[in-house]
Amino acid sequence: MEVIPRPEPTNLEAFGKDFQDPPKYGLPSSVQYCVRCVISNQRPNSSIEFLHAPGEGKKTIAFNNEGVCDACVFAERKRTEIDWNQRREELRALCDRFRKDDGSYDCIVPGSGGKDSFFASHILKNEYGMHPLTVTWAPHIYTDWGWRNFQGWIHSGQDNLLMSPNGRVHRVLTRLATELLLHPFQPFILGQKGLAPKMAALHNIDLVFFGENEAEYGNPLGDNNQAVRSPQYYASERGTEEMYLGGVKVSDLITQFGLSLNDLSPYLPMVAEQERAKNLEVHYLGYYLKWHPQGAYYYAVEHGSFEPSPERTPGTYSKYNSIDDKIDDLHYYTTGAKFGIGRASYDASQEVRSGEIDRKEAIALVEKFDHEFPERFITELMEYLSLPANQFPHAAAMFEEPIMSVEYFNNLVDSFRSPHLWCWNDGWTLRHPIVPRKD
Amino acid sequence: MDLAPSNRPEERLSSQRPEPRVIARLDLKGPNLIKGVQMEGLRIIGDPALYARKYYSQGVDEILFIDTVASLYGRQHMSEILEETVRETYVPVTVGGGISSVEDVRLLLRAGADKVAINTAAVRNPKLITGIAESFGSQCVVGSIQAKKIGDEKWEVLIEGGRERTGLDVLQWAEDLLELGVGEILVTSVDRDGTGAGFDKSLAQKVRQIVDVPLIVSGGCSGPGDVLELCLHDDLVDGIAVGYGLHYEKFTVGDLSSQIEECSKPERVEPL
Amino acid sequence: MFKAGTGRTAVTAGTLILDYGLGNIKSLSEALKFTGHDVTVSDNPGDIRTANRLILPGVGSFPSAMRMLQDRNLVSGIVGAAQSGVPLLGVCLGMQLLFEVSHEQGMTQGLSLLAGHVKPIWEEPDPSPRRTHIGWRILETNPDNKSNFLNSSDVGPFYFVHSFSAIPKSHFVEKAKVTFGARDITSVVEHENIIGMQFHPEKSRSSGLDLLSRFRTF
């Protein structure tokens, strides 16, 4: 592949009052907001990250005839239709099937020590008599409180294996994912989803418990009927030559970026381990236990030493959701740029569905906090995303400008904005904010 | 006449100063009473006026209403709840949350409030405190501080419902508030809020050394034991504001005030 | 009930709260209604003439209060009514206004119905331990100086919230006090038909409500 050019300042004319370009990423051309929460129809569903090539189209969240999004429809079902007693019975039966009393681990619980993994591991151990081995895929850059919560988790009574990926490899992939997909979080997500099944195979454990199904947040409604996570997310029949990491073909990563197949295997789906994983079952605990993020926060505080972030995360009002990785700041900011949906929108929508806040408050929160620039860690993050030649001799050569500055970052972000969502009016503004503009 | 009982026996001897007060703290959002942990994850508890009446009947000394979304919406919501509460409870009511002008205060006092608690607006516009004190008297202004621990005996002032940092030192800010004319100081430990992990005693001690107005502490009360902790020091606090423990019925107002009374007996008291 | 010889009619019998713009009228009004008063709230000097009894509330600064009373032409009406025997109850700042002068924000003249002045509680001599006196107190009375209004059971506790207090010239006028550290705080004053309470009876639970009820028949 060619050397990656530096991003040029965007042609702002394309973002004027009248615009002509079609929506990027195959997004719906007209913007619609759910009538119950505050999410828009631009919200992308999850991708299979190791097949994620640049420029590909996105499937987005579905709305029903009444204008209610899939996530809200499912939230309603959680409240009214699902028989949680029965689901708990199913969980008990599942645990009974896999429980080991010979001293070995009987399930893997992946997580970071955040509220969700705390809840999952604690309840499985204490209420369902399981012997979990928790596994953690390290964040890019720990926040202080994230590290403390991770330690707190272990000290609340859990065994843990921490996998920290090769720092240099991680940085190259993060830079590439940012540069080509505007998706700085991709390397984290790859490991977060891929590590647990591999660890299960390595340790001869046949059961993995993830937390909530992503479908609760808007992936296709039908996905919610499954207790079991589809193997397509963590195993593959395809050869690695067809796979992409950071938006770059694996073969190119090896030949041009100085990375080896061994360097990349933590990010790739399991191939070699597949044999050992013949009996592996990957379940969503959220299928069996009614998931309530705020409830998990309270649980983690009451049963452990969980502390929320001492400061509000940029772009939102919340302090207990996803707080252990500094790269998170960029993740939500870039999502906001690509899809017009900021972090406050995600947090507020979730809280509306849980009954914590009403839509009116959600809107006020979105208006106040969405798309806020992540000032607090930006210097450190720019350094992290830079690939100086002395540390990255091969990768640096593949960039016209391997060092990232805030200006570079802003130009890059702007190049991913879609004119059907954003207009330039002495600053970036949404064409269709949730409270319609007066002009 | 069917009147609410007083919680203090008349046989008690009069003393040289008021006893520490038990203040029920009710955080409000719209029409709801809510409660969070470390000011996060706000959970709906129920009808505020109902809870206010309940605490009144348990003998509470004062009621404190804090509107947690006022600064988000940029306006006051409190009047209806105030009016309903005042109709049936004959104890002082303090209101806070998003109060940012002298006119806001005037309307709240007319609606039944006795004191106003000012937090965010004081940081953004310190002269507001002076303005309110001049119009309505110092005794009506409570300087409300949300304190987040940032080091050994060091706390930072947070505003906007504990969401924004200010870089201000709590002890310095308490002194400033005093100078601006507050009649009372309310210090809430953000770290202890909603945890039942006990009051932040060293925070109380440090603030006490600086302020010569009544000091109310809030955040972390898990019951009479914590009250005992504080009251063992003579003259440390003038009141405690309690939310979590009361709303989740871990203890009653009576449990706390009995403990305070115990502490007020002369033999118990140690010098600060 | 009205006193004979005052030349008033019984048209608008009742308790008049003088709402001159300062204070928590709502609580006082609710408490009075609860204790059986027929309550009118007004700042119209004309209404003073037809009232059976007057309540002078107040929260705020003495100078502001006097200014507002003057702006509304209430001063002569209040003084006139008090001097002709109409029961008058001053609450908190309202009690302080009954006196001759206050030292708050300079020197301001009051209604001068009672001799004495108003000073900050934290000033020498005998300063209070806090700048503001806030909390529940039990009253101390003097058996040699009995009140016509207070009973021996009216000890309280009552709720105080103030930073200034009145110092009557005459000892007899002070019917109850509390001590705050080194400082004596005059809590109830009484002279014929005029009563003053430094505390808030409408905020003092049943003890306060008892007093408000009694004022109806004073």
C-alpha cells in the first residue's frame, strides 16, 4: 500500500448551507431521532472488527413504525415480556452443567474491573457457585481511577489474568485505526472480544460469560433472543490474508509495517486454538440476568471499592461508565464526528431506557455535553498516536507525517465528517440536532 | 390539636448554645426525590413532600431541598414542592440548586423557604452572595461546598452537581465565602456521599478552624455511630445533613437526635 | 374579638400579616391558618384599621425593612394601631423593628414602639461564639418578671436564625432570653399589647404553633 498522506484542511464549501455530497458510510440520508430516547438513526451497529476495511458501509439501528428504536423496544421487552425468573433458572441449569468442584476454573469472565465485570464475576461466584477466572485485555492507557478499580476488583476476591498487548504493536494499530477508520478504540475492542475465547481454549475451560449483549443498545433486535454469542465474532474460517486490522490488510501490515504474524495474533480471531475450543460455549450473562448499568454501579460500590471517575468524562455528564482508558475520550469524540452522536447521547439514551431520567432531561444533557472536545488528556493522547522513527522505523516510513499534533488530529477528524450531518457555520454544527435549529 | 411531636424533652436544661441539628437532605429532580452515590448514578426514591413529612414527623430539625437539575435547565423548579411541604411542616426549610440571582432568592423565600444554599453560582459570581446577604440578611445564605479529596488534607471545590472541577481549594473557598457574607457553611464530601462510609471528620475539622459561622457537614452518615464520632469533639459541627441513610431507612431521625442528645451531656464532651 | 373604644368595626375581623416585601410570608400564613386565625396578607395601610391584630414579619436587613415600610406608608398605621391597643406581634426582624434604632449597615431608625437598640451578636462586649445564631433553644424566663402572654410551659425549644438582636432599655420588657456563649440574646419582649419574638414561631413545631394560637386570644 501507498504511504499514508497527512490530512489536508477540509474543504468547508462542501459543508455549507446547501450541500451535494451523499452521506458517508452508507448512512441514512435523513436524520431521525427515536421518540423515546435520544439516539438517532445514524447509530452504527457493531462490526466484525477484523474484517473492517476502510470506507465500508455501515448498518444502522432500526426504528419501528412508531419511531421507536430497537434498543427502546428491547428495553420495553425487558420490563414487560421476559420472564426473568425463568431465565435465572436457565442460568442455574447452565452453571450446574459446567461447575467444577475439583479446584479448577469452570468459566471465564472477561472484563476490566468496571461495574459490569465486577457485577458479573461477583454474582457468578457468590450466587451461582462458579469458579471464574477473570481475564483482562489491558486498556491503551490506564486512568488512575481505572487502575484502582481494577485492583479493587481483584482484591474483592477474584483471580485475574491480565494480558497487556505489545505496547509498540498496539500503538501502530491504534494510529492506523485512527488514521484510516477514525476508530482509535479498535485495537482495544479486538482484544476485548477476542481474548476470552482464546483464554478459555488455552485453559481447557468450556464456558465464557460476556456481560450485556450489544443488541441491547441497538444491534438487530433478533440478536437479543440468543443467549449464545455467535462464533463469527471470535473465530473464523477465513485465512488471515483476507483480514484487516486498523483498516490495513494483514499481509500489508507484515510486509510494510514491520509487524509479524505473532505480533498480530492477539488481535486476530482464533484459528490455531479452534481445535481445543470445540466444546466452547460463549454466553451473554445479560440474557439471563436483567442488565441495569446503574444497578451494576451500585452493586460494585456496595460489594467492592468501586469508585466513579472523579471528573466528568468529556462529551458526557456521566462518571461511572467506561472510565478506565484515556483513549475512551477519543473514541466517543470520533464516533460523534462520524455519526453525529456524542457520548452524552449514548449515556442519556441508556438512562432513559432504564427509567433513570426522562427524555426532556436527556435532551438537555445532550445539548449541554455532546461533542465536547476531549481537552483533558489530549497531549498525552497525541503523543500516544505519534510514531517517532527511532521507535517505529518501519511504521513511521509509511506515514507522510508520523507525528500527530492536535491540528493534524482535527484535520483528520474533519475528513471523516459527512456533509449530511455537519455544516460549517463559524464552527462545526449539526444540521439536524435533536432540538431543531431555528434558522 | 393534632400536632407533630417535638423531639426534645422539656425537662432538659438549657445550654450555652444550640445543639447540633439533624437536617434531612432531599435531592430533587423534577418532581422526584432522588439519591446518588458519590453524586453519581442518581436513583429515584419517591415523592419529596411525602418524605419531608415523614422526617418532620420523626422530629427532624430542618429540611434541605437541593434541586439537582436546576443548573442543567437554567431555571428553578422548586416552588410547588416547597409550597406543599411548607403547608404541613413547621420547621425551617433551606433550598438550593441553580439559584443564581437575588430575584431567584426573593421568589423562593416568598414560596416558603427560610434559607438558600448557593454553590455553583457563588463560584461563577461571588458577588451574588453579598447581594443576597445585603437584601435578605446573612443568616439566610448558606454557602454550599462540594468537596472532593485530591490529596492529604486537601480538597477541591466541585460545582454543577459534582460534575465540574474548579481548581479551587475548599479551605480557601470557605474563607472567601465567609468574607462574602454567608451566614452558614454546608460542606458535602463528594467521596462519602451516598456511601454510608462515615463523615469526613478531617474535612470538618479543617473547615471548622477557619469559619466562625455555623458549620453543617454532609456525606457518608451511616448512623448514630458517625454522629458520636463527630460529637465527641466539642463544638465541631453545628449540624449534619443526611440523605442516603434516611431515604433507605438504615436509621431514623430519632436515632440520630438521641445520639446528639447523649453527646450533649457535660461528661461526654472533649475539647476540639 | 376587638377591644372596645377603638372605634373600629367588625367588618374584616382577623389577623393581618403586614407583607411589606421581606420575608417568608407563606410559612407564617400557613401556620396561622393552621392555628385557627382568619388571615389576611396585605401591604395596604387601609387594612390595618380593620384588623383585630397585626403581625409584623421580617427576614433581611433592618434598613431595607424600614425603607420598604416607609415606601408603603405603613409606618404611621402600625404605630397608630399599636398605640391604640391593637395586639401587635413582631417576629424575628419584625421584633427588632419595634425598637428605636439598629446598628446594621450604619444607623437606622426603627418604629420606636419599644425603647432600646439592635446590635450584631458577634460584636464586643460579650460576643457570641458564631456570627449567626442558628438552631433550637430552650427559653430562660425570670419568675420575677412574669409575662401575660407566655405560660411557664412555653420553654420550647424554638428555632432561632439571626445575626442581630434587640437590647431593650428596660429589663421588664424582656420576658425570655437564651444565652449563646457569652452573649445574652433577648428572645421574647412584651409591653402591654406589643409582643416580639426573636425566634420563628411558625418554624418551631408545636411549641411555636401554641404561641401563634394563643395570640389569637391575646
